[in-house]
Amino acid sequence: MSNKENEDLLLSQVRDGVATVTLNNPDRLNALSEEMISQLHKALIAISKDRGIRCVILQGSGRAFCAGHDLKQLTGARLNDDKGASYFRHIFDRCSSMMQTIRRMPQPVIAQVHGIAVAAGCQLVATADMAVASRDARFGVNGVNIGLFCSTPMVALSRNIPHKHAFELLTTGRLVDAERAAAMGLVNEVVEPGELETRTLELAGVVAAKLSAAVKIGKLAFYEQAQMTLSDAYDYTGDVMVENMLYDDTAEGISAFLEKRPARWSN
């Protein structure tokens, strides 16, 4: 693959504090090839360091959001002396690291989903902090249909939706429509195809308008406390609240609310 083709695998733009990142390999249904994972990971790390970006939209070009791992690329590694074992480990580790970056970055990430989001593509949706889906979207972890249990996608899925729903998807390989995905809790909102971009941008705009320092500390605390016991979670989040209350911009926000005027945040 040429360097230009590699560059074209990912498109990004920033407007009004919102970064839109587009998986751009429509001929392969935006499969997570080694090159795609690498470029997406680098882009997310760069965005996480940009204080001017306050929310991120992740979308796919063409007919699909993301069809999961590039099976042709994985199959090619079977010709290696170890039958591909070291390459498989390399790919799954890199993908897992990229997924964890989404959770660690300070900006909320919204998946804008159309077409199919399956296997590691469904994992991307489950990993994102929020998701808006077109009514024509379909979701699944269908690796079991070809004899490959979606074990790494399971990590995100089982932490995002009730276990019985996750286990059903993992063991049947069935795809579910957007309405059922919303009922499961995998997506926040289902909209008509023509409204998908507008509604996602509206949600991103609401988030981007908030005090970024508060959203940053809140996103970190949201995922940290979920792994704790109830008492530890309250102790931890109490400390977070104290830290947040001491921000100058938070003091300004509270004063503005009490004085019934717009806040003048430095962000």
C-alpha cells in the first residue's frame, strides 16, 4: 500500500471545538487493518493533547461504519512460521491499546453509526462514550459465525450493555437493528438517515459548550469509579468534586448561575 493510500485511510477536520474523524476505506467497509488501527491511534493521541478540541465524532465513509478486523490481512499471516500467532497477538494488542486510548482521552467521543458496525466495529461503538445511530444501522459481534469468538470486542461490549444481551450477541452472531441496539443501551439515539450528521453534531455541540476542564475530570472519574466498590467510589468522587470546585472557571460558572448571567469561562 502506498503512502498516499495510507494517508487516505483516515480523514479529520475540526470545527467549533469538535473534531470529526472519518474511517476512510469504503471499499473494505472501513475494516480495521493494521494501517487503519495505527493511523486512528495516532490521530486520537494527537487530539487528546489538543486543548482546543472539546468533543470528537467518529464516523465511517461509504456504506458502513466499520466491518471489524481486516480478515484478509489476518489470514495472510498464517503463512508465517508460527502460523501467524505473533502477528495476531500484535494486531489485537494494538487494537486494544487504541480502544483504551478512546477511554483515556479527555474529550468525549461520539460514534456516528450508519450501515454495519460489526465485530471490532461494534467494539468501537461500545467503547465510544456515546453513540448516535441511523435507523438503517446494524450491530453485531458475529465472529462466532466463522469460528472466531469475539473475545476482545466482548471486553467493551460486556462493560457497555447488560450481560445477557452481550452474551446473546456473542454466541449467536446475529445482527440487531438500531432500535434494539438502543434498547440494549449500545446507542443513545436512533435517527432517520438524513438526520444522522445533524443530530450527532448537535450532541457534540452541546458537549463542546461545557467547561472542558469539568468534562475532562468527569470523564476520567466516570470510568474509574465504575470499577470500585460503592464506598470507595464515593470517597474517590468526593475528592474529584473538591478538586473540581477549586477550579477558577467553576467558581465563575457558579457565580454566573447565581447572578443569572452567562459564564465567562477561560476554558
